Amino acid sequence: MLSLLSALLLINVLLLTPRWLLGGHHLSLWIALEACLIVGLCALLPRSRWHTGVARTSAVVVVILSAVGFWDAVIQLSQARPLNLYLDLVLLRSVHHLLTGIIGVAAATGIMVGGCLAVLCGVWGLARLLCPRNPKRWMSRVLGWTTVTVLCVGLLGGQVPELTRRMALPAVQTATDQVRHFMRMMNEQERFATELTAVPTTYADVPDLLGSLHDRDVVLAFIESYGVSTLDDPRYAPVIRPRLHEFAERMANANLHLATGLFVAPIQGGQSWLAHGSLLSGTWLDNQLRYDLLLASERETLIDDFQRAGHRTVAVMPGITRVWPEGARLGYDQILTQRNIAYAGPPLNWVTMPDQFVWSFFEHTVRTTQTTDAPSHTSPIFAELSLISSHAPWTPILPVLENWDSIGDGSVFEPWEHAGERPEDLWRDRTRIQEAYARSVDYALNAMIGYAERYVDDRMLVIVLGDHQPAPLITDDHASRAVPVHVISGDPDLVAPFVAWGFAPGALPHPDHSPRRMDVFRDWFVHAFSRPITQAPPSLSKDHPE
């Protein structure tokens, strides 16, 4: 009897805890009806191979679905979306890489191995509880019929509303959700192909393609986790808004022109490449399958547009530490990752190198210095930069060095190798995590501002934007997916099309500006800069908030 009661409690806790972690109305759930079904069957079935088979099978199903439920809760709390096993199983390697950067190799490996062992031990332990050695038949029957009665009340509902409101089928819901996701993914290829027909695959026939930029360097820089919450959330605005006011002042003092708008990212909390791909390709990539389908298609991107217009295309990706075949498919002329960026400084937890070094490296190695795989700089550059100092775990946070000439190979950053709190200490307190996040974005903006006032001129257009909002841990639930977009140039004619498109002069967007989805950018940009830039850019039917 005690064994079965323990099993009832354990199954209930395993299945409902992932829901409780999500909070809200889930906190009102007290009874997982699957627990009543399983314990009722095991209590009423006579001792036999059937009984043992039901117990063991139930243990496996419950523990696996519970693990999936916990994983779903983590995904929802970190990326504000439900788990999709079809897509997310392939991301386990990336998860391990992220954990390694935050808490170290040993701890990350220990967590993942411990998770697997917990699943195995859970299956073994639950199966033992569901098969008591010497049960008292009358007590088992009482428990069995009691749980079956509760199950019937929960399934039929309506008779005891206060009770049924606290009952749920979490395991059934978890399994149903994953089947639904799987079926949707099965149709995604056809749906994505249909969407591709609605937008141009290539702009090769556009007259004077990007002609307004034929002798200008163009930089597209993504700041990690720089979301609109930094402007609107009272926890972060007191840190970020003064920096943006300073941004506007410093650009004006440097005779640079600045405008700011908002884009809507397809994701939140992670998978930055989906935002990069959406902006570059002009297609909406809100899951990994769509990204893979894009890479498998013949669709061109903004990279091809700039190459056709005579620009040398470069990707500077300090966060990529492994082979990156996606970059080869996208067709950059030069790809610079952690492996071939000459950085002699220390890694800073997950961050392989600080943003200020990346900006300096780009200026002195990519723009103005010959390299082995790009022997000359006789043509203008289109460069995509990924800036990762504001990536979790947000420690340590470096100062921006005043003397940019001292940066060199990055060895100047050695004093900060062991600076700041350890991630495992910082991440015990949500408030301190949020404070660290704000300061890391402030650093990223300050480094970008320092670069702009020193190196941006009238022969250069710089577009800086967030890749996505941070995780709900930072923004809370139901936050907008909008990200700020800053446009900088010494030539006012290069900024004017953005202002005509709705961007606000300065470092802050219009308060009533409706953000546009990232996937509208390519089409607008190509047409806006493939004509005399004094002409008004075209309006787009897809200019709607998400």
C-alpha cells in the first residue's frame, strides 16, 4: 500500500512540476490524472507478467514524458517558445557548448550525464514502487478503486468543478504537443516553398543594383541580446537610455549622422542565426527547419546582392568555434571565426573575445590591412559582425579602453581573465543576473560608439541592431520581440532613406513607431539603395508589427 501511494505521489510530482515551474494558472493544478490511471491499474491488476509489464512500461513513459516536460519548461523560460523535439534534439550539442562557457566543462558534462542517470534511476525506482512485493489485496483494491473514481471525475468533469479545475493530463498534453509539432514540421517544407514564391529569389535584374553604395563600406553588426526591453523596462532603461543619449551626442560631435528604428526578431533568448538569416535572406526563419530549408534552396541573400554590386563580403563571427558550413553556403568571400581571428587575449567564460577587440580587429585587419585570403582591399566591403560580449553569463564586464591603439592582438585584456564573479555565483540571484545583463549591453553599446566616433566616415554605412530579446528570465513573459536598429554614417544621404522609412533621427526610436519584421529589410534595402538615394524608398505591404 505504502509503495503504491509513494508511486502515486511521485508520478504526480514528476508530471506536474514542469507546469508549476511555468507559474500562472498551472499553479492551481494538483492532480495528474495519469497518476490515478497508472496506480489504479497496478493496484487492481492481479500479480502476473501483465502487471509487471504495465508497471515497467508506465515507469518508462512517465519518466521520459516528465523529462520532456522539464525540457519544455526550460525552453519556454529561456526562449519564450515551446519545446519542439523535431527541431531541438539537434541543439543538444549547442546546449552543452553554452553550459561549458557558463559553468565550465566538468560541470556542464556532469549536468548532462547526471540528467541521463536521473532518468535511468527514475525508471528503475518507479517500476519498483509500482510492483510492491507483498501487497495486501484489500488495501490495493481500495486504493485502486479510489484512484479510478478520481480519474472518472476528472475525465467526465462538471460534477465537481472545484476539483476538476485542479486536475490535468500533463503527460497526454506533452505527448499531444510533440505529435502536433511533428505533423506541422512535416508540412513545413511545402509551406516554406510556397512562401518563397511570394518574394524575389534574386535581385540580379534590379537596375544599378546597390549603386548608391558602390564605393562605400557597409557594416551589418548584431549585438547579442540587445532587445527593446533595454529601452522600456524600468530595470534596464536607467542604464541604457543615458548611454543612448550619450551616443547621439558623441555622433553629433564626430559629425556623424544617426537614426534609430525597431525590427521584430523571429526568436527570443537564443538561436541568433535565425535572426541573421531572416534579415539577410528576406525570409521569416522562426525555427531551425526553415533555416535548413533556406540553406538547401537556391535563394540568394544580401550577401549575393553585395557581391553582384562589387563588394567584398566578410563574416566576422567570434562566437563560432567549430567548422561552419553554413557560412560557405551563404557565400562570403572571407569567413573569420574564433579559429582564424588572431586574438591573443583570454576567453571570458562563454565569450571568446570582447566586442572592443572585434571592432578593432575588423578595422585594422579586415578593412585596412591585406590578409592571406583577401590579398587586397581594392573594392568596398560588406561585412557582417557578430558581437557577443552581451551574451550570457554576463560576467566579467570589461571597461572600454580609451586607447584603441593599445588593443593590438588582444593581450591587453589579460588582466580581466579572472575578473568579475564566477557565473555559478552570479546566477544564484535573479536580480544580480538582470543587473549584469544591463551592464553587458551598456558595454557593447559603448564599444560600438567608440568605434563609430573614431573610424566611421562619409564613405561608410554602419547598421547596428540587436539579434533578439534576451530570455524571459530577463524580460519576463509576454515581452515584445522588437530590437533597436541604429544607422550611422558621415554621409547624411546614406541615413536619409532610413528616416524616410520611419526611423527617428538620433539614438532612440519614435515612441509610436511600429516595428517591422526583419524579413522585410532585404527587399526594402535593395530598392532603396539601387536608385538615387534622394528618391523616396518604396512602401512594403509586410510592414506590420509582430
